[in-house]
Amino acid sequence: AQTVTQSQPEMSVQEAETVTLSCTYDTSESDYYLFWYKQPPSRQMILVIRQEAYKQQNATENRFSVNFQKAAKSFSLKISDSQLGDAAMYFCAYLYTDKLIFGTGTRLQVFP
Amino acid sequence: DTGVSQDPRHKITKRGQNVTFRCDPISEHNRLYWYRQTLGQGPEFLTYFQNEAQLEKSRLLSDRFSAERPKGSFSTLEIQRTEQGDSAMYLCASSSRGPRETQYFGPGTRLLVL
């Protein structure tokens, strides 16, 4: 069965610094899609970044980038130059037969 | 470009009552998904539609739950005879045609069953 594990319930970072959120997953598929979503307090979930497993190049969106290690089944999110607005729950998700399987999330706090 | 909308945003009900939630997807999206999120957890898949056809239902979706998308546009999720364990955030998402398109989420409906 496909599972997604986020082993860091909480992380904190100082403004302007860099933080990395971890995610591992389990699958027997070779072609799949992975996502990071951000859920600010009392606000809706928004897409941060998406990675196709067949692409060897790590996805990047402005200050957000991933380290995708397919053999290790690892998909970490790096946030550079952290901003106060980055404070949120971050969910790693695996797309399996059209439905998303989410991890339990990592709460990111950003300190000024 | 309007996003996914959900109504109501909050619902408080008494145990045993029926409730219905509505989701309006992004206009050109033909796929619509329902997820449930309990406190401290990631969302869990409930069901999804391609146009008006309901293609998959999770085992989480008991007989008290029913979802419809009659004209392939908006969708409703009804919970009959609510129980306290139904208290959760109900999230709707939509995606464009194609099985591996990104899903975009609405703000959710937070249900509290007393």
C-alpha cells in the first residue's frame, strides 16, 4: 500500500534562513507524482510544488525547491529565505490512482 | 480565475441531524474530489467524480454519506444521521481533464457535531 511519512511534526526557522522539511513514501510504482501543499491557519490548502517521478531534475518554484531521491523514496522540501508568511502546515502528498495520499503534516513556525 | 468554493464554511449540528455541503469547482475542471481532514491529520480521500460519474468511493464513506454531481458542475456531500465522529473539515478539490493533473483545493467546510 502507498504510504507517506512526515517524521517532523514541528519545525522552526528564523526569518531569512533556510529550512528543510522531510518526507518519505512507499510505493511499488515507477511513474508517479509527488506534491507539497501548504495550509496556513484557518486558510485553504494551496499547492507549493509538484514533482513528476520520471523527471530526474528537482522541481523549483521561486524560494521553494525539492530534493527528490527516487531510489531512497525521499521527497524533501527546502524553503530558502524564509518569510513570516511561510508559517503554516506543510503536507507531502503522493498521487495514487487519481487520489492524493497525504502525510500527517509538518507545522512550520517562522520567527522574526 | 475563481477558485474552488465551498458552502457553508462552518456548520454546527446536533447528533442525528442531516447536513449537506456544496462544492463549486473551477469552471473548466471536470474532476471533483472530496476529502476529510480531522485535527492533526492530513486529508483522507472520500470520493471523486469525473463529470457526473462517481468513479471511486473510499471505505471511509459509510452508508450515511452520499455525494452527487448531477450536471457535472457543482457537487453536494450529504451526511445523514450525523455522529460526533463525523466532526471534521470536509475539503473539496478539482482538477482539469486527465488523471494526473494537479488538484486545487477549496477553503473547506468545518463540521462540528454536538
